[in-house]
Amino acid sequence: MQTQSRSDALVAAYIEQNPNHPDKDEVRLKTYGVSVWAIVGYWKTSTGDLADVAAGYDVPVEAVEAALTYYHLTTAPVKSLMPAST
């Protein structure tokens, strides 16, 4: 289990508001531009292996951890952006 400070550090290091959609609750991975909802959706339909998800998007495992941490901290905004089938 992650500590609160590690969770905060991951989110701060990897998550940002999507500048292309500043009026929405849409966030993405800094540098990589991958939406958090895309990472979460891939993770939910996969084996749950963070390394597989990271490889699928060509991002570090820590970035996937950050996206999932953000998702767990703020489930409602991310869920509202996810397609209904996930």
C-alpha cells in the first residue's frame, strides 16, 4: 500500500490537466499526453499487470501507478469520462 506522500508525489510528477480541454475534468500523463481514463480502461480490461499497461502505452510503470492513484483518489470525474463499456 502506498503512503499518502508517495501518492501525492506520483500524482504531482505525472498527472496534469489536459490543456486541450481546460474546462473539463480531463487529466492526462505529463509528457506522454495519455488520458488517465485510457490508462484506467486498459488496466481494467487487462490482467492488471502494471508493466503490461505501461508497455501498451510506452510509458513508465510509475506513470501507470500515478494514473491509477489519481483514479482511486478522484473516481467520479474519471468514471464520467470513461466509455460505458469499461
